[in-house]
Amino acid sequence: MGTPGQDSRSPDELQDLLLDSEGFSDFMLELVLIAAAGLGSGKPVLCSITVEREGFPLTVASSELDAMFLDERQYAFDNGPCLTALRQQRTVFIPELAESRNWEDYAREIASSGVRTILAVPVEAGSGTQAALNCYSREPGIMDATFISAVQAFAGSISRILRLALRFHLPALAGADLSSELRARGLVDAAVAVIMIEDKCSRAEAFAQLGRSAFSGNVRVGDRAIEVLREARRAQGME
Amino acid sequence: MDNDEDDLQLKQLRQALPLAGLTVGELWLRYFGIGGSAGQFEMEAYLHAAHALPTLERDLVAHAINERFMDLDIDFRVPYSTDIDPGKTET
């Protein structure tokens, strides 16, 4: 336990500390991707997160190598759906790539990948940085209106975590040992994101579900969160 | 507080706090760690019956103490709003 100061801490301040803490970034990013990979409700959807700083785009995380390749072809052109989502901060949806007139060059470039549908959603990532969550599918029709709104909701919910995860070189959490609480909170937030995707529900509903199952089972909320994340990993064949 | 059941939960929470050996600041950190969204000041005001918290937030404060009891191997549990009145909807 840390020694609590006289000041009253706000959840936002602490969550910012969480994002700054060393080593946590990769961990959180992995959790975010597990959640992102759950978006296709069983059908394969490739997901990635692109971050651009000072004009240099970079895929910071991808559910498969293919997704990274699909992103990188856009960087080579300095144009593409995810760069457009990121730079113009708007959702780009291409239901059938072969029929799209705006992305003919890109479509030709990635034809061998078999990707047919692309969705790119901007993620608020703090000043000086832009980010987008990208989804690619080889099967048409998976990305319906429900899917799109789920991805948008998810992009909103990972914004803060992503901002934290991006601060790679910041000093380790100084002073009080808050790490166990912060780590627990990170797990809870990640599990809530997974439940939101799986049950297509709001953040409040997902959190209530997680909390209540811990209350009624007389178990720790953090332990329930870990179970939720493990199940998601298993469902994605990651374990 | 809006009703007697909420009062009962708060009363038991206040009785449990010294038993758990936690300061209010320590309790708040634990509450935050399990997902609580109220600030320390609001939680403290709730403990003094000067501020109302939504049902789930109240249950999270109760659960933060209950997790401490799990650590200490103490069987005592502060009740949840859902135990007290299962028919009650989320506020």
C-alpha cells in the first residue's frame, strides 16, 4: 500500500499515472488487441492500431502480421483508409474494396491479401499524436452497422489506455507504491472493454456485469477480470 | 441516503473500516483499483453520509473492504445493495 497523501486524488490523475508507468505499455497494448480481435464475433477480422507522430505513421500493434503489412502498404503510398481516418479524424468504411473508386491504387497493391472490406476508425490519442483502429476482413458482410458502431465504441474506450501505452520512455512511477492498484485497474479496464465487445453493451453495463459477478462469487474483481481476459485469449486461439 | 437499506449498508461499512485497518485514503486506492469512478473526496463524503453514490459505486466501496477481509482471512462481509434488495434497479 502506498501512503496516501493529504490531497484528494481523482481517478483521471491515477489513470494517467498508470499510462505513464514503465513496462505497462506493452502489456496494455496486448490486452487492447485481444479485445480488438474479438470484434469479428467469431469471423476472422484483422485488426491493427496505427499511430502517427510528426508525420511518421507506425503500426504499434497488430493482431496478425498480415494486418501490419496492410497498414504498411498505405505508409508506402502515404495514403490509404487508415491514414485518412487518422489524419482527418473520421471513420472510413469500404464495404467492397474492388468496387471502390477512391482506393483503386491501394486495392491493386493489396489484391493478393484477399481483403475485401476495410474499416478505419480514429482514436483520440492526445496532442501531437493521431491514431486509428483498423479492421480488415476477407469475407464481405461481416462489418454491418452493428459491427461499425461496436468498433467506434471500442475506439472511444481505448483512447485513454492508448495514450498511456504510447508514453514509452517515461520514468517509472515515482514515490508511493501504487503499482498493484494501478495494475489491477488496468486489468479491470481491459476486461470491461472485452465484455463491451462480446456483449455489445455500454461501458457501464459491462462494468456492472463484471462487478456483480465478483460480488456474488465472493472473489476479487481483479481475479474476475483476469478470467475474462483469459477466456478471450482462449477464444482467439492465443492460449 | 434515500432509504433504510442504503443506511444499513453504510452503517456496516463504517463499522468495518477500523476492523479492516484501512485509512480512508487506502480504502479509496483499493476502490479505484477495482474500477471505482468516484474521487477520494466524494467517497469520503459518502462515508460521512454527506454525499450519495450510485448503487454500483457503493457496492464497489463495500467490495474494496471485503477484498481486504479476504486478504486478512476474516469472514465478515459488508453487504451489497443487491443482497439487501435484489429487485432494485441500477441507479
